Amino acid sequence: MIDMKKEKDLEGLAPSPSNDVQTSAIHNHDDVFGEITESGPNYRNVGWAGTVILMMKSQIGLGVLSIPAAFDTLGLVPGIICLLVVAIITTWSDYMVGVFKLNHRSVYGIDDAGFLMFGAIGREVFGAVFCLYWIFVAGSGMLGLSIAFNAVSTHATCTAVYVAVAAIAGIGFGSIRTLGKLSWLAWVGLICILLAIFIVTIAVGVQDRPALAPQEGTWVSDYKVIANPSFSEAITAVSSLVFAYAGTPAFFSIVSEMRDPKYYTRSLIICQSVVTAVYITIGVVVYYFCGSYVASPALGSAGATMKKISYGFAIPGLLVSVMLFIHLPAKFIFVRALRGSQHLTSNSMVHWGSWIGCTAGVGLISYVIASAIPVFDSLVSLIGALLGTFMCFQPMGCMWLYDNWGKGKVDRSPRWTAMVCWSVFVVAIGTFMMVAGTYGSIVSIIATYNATGGSAAWSCSDNSNSS
């Protein structure tokens, strides 16, 4: 049954009138942000097309660059199957975000959902994991951006400097206050990253052999239809696939800033269809032509010249990813801190000071992570396993049970029973992936450092594995 007291507690956090804001015509009243006026930022100004782009940009970025390597570990057929399974589960999870928001308009983030389902402990746990997840993702984005700078400039300066540049740029653009104004940057970023990816995809198809393959003698791609990985290798690869779809926690923030959340499902279907088609196309083509010599990130697979060209196009896309990944946890902390205050939607000094402080703080922590764990593959799989699954699987299964468990007492229909089983399965598989994937990722990190020595923290060496 829905806890009406908790609903009222959330609604009570909406801003109340104050004398510190200039009065003006009210555009909208929101259960989270309160009165949205001309004197402050409009937090409800994302259309359905902008929603599609923000959804796609929160997913297509770093994750797609590791898919060919995941296929190399799993084999082509198991890789595609695992990708489709992850796509189905995360699409349902994404759908539940929209349904839950429509059922509980006062919910802004996953912490509010956790509060409704599990009380104060749920709010703090879900909120902490949400922030950690996006901070780690922003760190991996900075790492990917530093790899791009290294590739384009041929290591013209220290890698640690490039990570710092990525952090500063991400903080600057991430400080734009509303997703509505960020959506046009998301368009640019998405187009650039797709151009970069498809340039490499075409290049590996027409070239004689991949850059990392032996350059003398006859060469034939050694791609595997079915591979034989160890458990830790397989679960690490699947975790990378989860990370490729792990934009789910961002969808809470996106739907909360939509002008009309009723169009959320339309945007979701378009997003997931395009994302899955792109992932399969890129993964299959690049792995088919490169085999075990695929680079990770994948943009390094087509040789030095194409690597520079593709990374040149990718830099704006990767920068927008870092911007978005900094913006999301900063906005979460900002709303949590000022909710219930008129400063949330005003242009006051408290508003601006809090907002800049949030974006700068998130950016600095992400910078430390990017510099301290400079191993792209292992960082991606660790994030996907430890934090991505927890954000994309278990909460959504619990959300369906929370809204529908009481209906079984009235009418225990076959559909209700099937959905209970499905929701429990999503929770169970998410928990398994979180534990097993974290184990596999840690084993992979240790093996990487034992084999190659890795890259030292804050070093000037290239911070990719094989690009």
C-alpha cells in the first residue's frame, strides 16, 4: 500500500513563499521545485525530443567504446545475447522510472523513491549510491577525455594535465543550471560521438588489418563466435555491457524536468531502440574485423591517423558526457540541500553559491578518481558492476512491488503473479551482478597491474589499456 504520510512528507519539502525573491508571473507549479517564475531558472522546460537526446547522451558515450572488447571476451553470439538481455531489463527499469514519477509527482530523485519504499535509511543509501555512481562515471569520462587529448596531440603534454583540463571544462559547462538549456549541447555531443564511432567502424571494415595486429604476413580476423572466458572475465565483460546502458538513474532527473512527463514513454522507446541498434552495429562490425586486436577504448582500433581523426570528433561528445555526469549529482545535491527553500528557484546569492559549490565539489572529486585509477577498461567494469547494477536493477523491481503489491490482495491475476516474479528476478539478478561483477572487476584490475604495472596515479603516461 502507498504510504500517504511519506507522500505528504515529500510534498512538504516544496518551496514556500519568501520575501527574498522578486515576484513575477508564474509559469508553472511543480511538486518538487515549487513555483517556477520568470525571476529564476525554469526547471520544467525539456520537451520530448530533448528528453530523447538527454537519455541517449547519458548512455552513448563511454560504454559503447568498451562493447567490442566485451564481445572479444564473451564471443560474438553470447555477447549479442547478453547485450539484448541487458537492454530488455534496463528498458523495463527505465519505464518504471516514468511510471513511478507519474504515480508520485513529489519524487525528484532515486533517494525520494528510496524514502517512500524503505524510509529514511532507504533515502540515505539510495542517495549516497546515486552520487557515488555519477561521480565515478564523471571520473571515467575525464579519463576518456584525457585519452582523446593524448591521441590528438600525440602526447604533447602530461596526461595528468589533460585530466585536469577535462575536469575544469566539465565543471564549467556542467554549471549550466537546467537540463532544458543543456539539451542543445547534448545534441552536439551525441552527433560528435556517433560520427567518431562510425568513422572507426567504417575504417576497420575497409583497412587491411587493425592497428594492433601483426603488420607483416597474411592476417585474418580471429574473432570468436563463442569464446571460453573464465568466470571473472565473463562477468567483467557483462558488467561493461551493463555500464553501456546504465543511464537509468539519470532518467529520474530528466523526467522531473520535462514539460509534460506523459511523453516520457515515447522518448524512452525511441532512445532505447536507437541505442541498442547502435551498440549492436558497432560491437559486431568492429569486433568482426578486429578480432582479439580490438583496442579499448575502441576508437584506437583503426590506426594512428584514423585514431586522431575519430578522437578529434569524439572530444566534444566526451566533453558533453563529462558535463552531464557532473551536472546530475550536483543538481541532486543542490535540490536536496535547498528543497523547501525559495532559494531553489531564485537567482539569490545563496542559490548561486550553493550551485557553483555543488558542481565544483563533484568535479574535483571526480578528478581525483580519474587520476587515482587510470585504467579505462577496469574502471568502466568496476563502475558498471558495483554501482551501475544497483542503480538500474534492484530499485526498479522494488518500485513495481511497492506500487502493486497491495493489488494482489484484491485480485491475484496471472499478470500480477508474472510481474511479481519478474520484479523479484530483476532484484535477484541485479544483486548477483553487483557482487559477482565487483569481484570480477577487482580481479581484472589486479591482473592488469601485475601484468603491465598499470599506470601510476597522476602520471604522464597514457591511461588507456590498449589504445
